[in-house]
Amino acid sequence: MERLPSVPICEHFASLSDPRCANARHRLLDILVIAICAVLCGAEGWEDIEEYGHAQAEWFREVLEVPHGIPAHDTFRRVLARLDPDEFTPCFLTWTQALSERSTGEIVAIDGKTLRRSFDRGASKAAIPMVSAWANTNRLVLGQLKVDDTSNEITAIPKLLAL
């Protein structure tokens, strides 16, 4: 699959004003990128966002500045709760529209599912959780990976993408 041109998120969120005082420890763009990536990968709360950030810290250090590391869940909560929705929404919409235009529908969806009837009560084996990559245009599963017993979907997704 040919790599599509990037859509720099900083271009779309540059006009977003930071609701914090001038001596903020973490950059607003870093907080936004980590939070958006975490939510896209299934994070459902502030602690999940922080956990995802730590799980992907090495990658975030490559693509973001993160001078003080991954923010705490309280930082995500405080900063994102203070954002002006009327200011954030147009930034987010222009970014997603740019993604859609550049991808021309070539979207790969990542999804996690638990295989039905894969558990065995007699042997005390839990059901098998899997993550899959689906090419929408081609209607084709590009890959599947079993989630480790001691892990979760969020940590399995980067392994699937590496395949």
C-alpha cells in the first residue's frame, strides 16, 4: 500500500488558544495529539489516555517534543476541559476533512473483538481477544493479531501495525 502524504495536525490546531497560564509545563499540541491518538485507539477516560501515552512514549518522543515526558491524567483532564469547544471544533473538522481528502477513501480501520465461543470453562481458558486491520476500499482484512493474555488492545495495535 502506497504511503499517503501527511496531514500535519499542527497546521490545523495552530489557531487554538491555550487556556492555561504562560508557564505551562506541557505543550498544548503534545497534549492534543496524545489524547486524540489515545481516543482513536479506544481510550475511554483520562487514566486510559495517560496509560496509552506511556505505552507509546517512545513513538511520541520521535514525533512530538514532549520535553517533560507524558502528561499525567489530571493534566489531560484540566487542559481538555478548559478548551473552548467553539474554537476547538473548527480546528478538528478542518483536520479530519484534510485527512479524508488526502486519503481519498483509502482508510484502514483498526478494531478489537473477542472471538465467540473461544473460551473453555472446563479448562479455565478465557475467550481470545483479537485486533484486526481492515482496508475499507478493498474490503480486505490486512492482518489480525491475538492480544497477549497480560495485555490489552491498546498495546497490541502497534504490533499489528508493525506487521
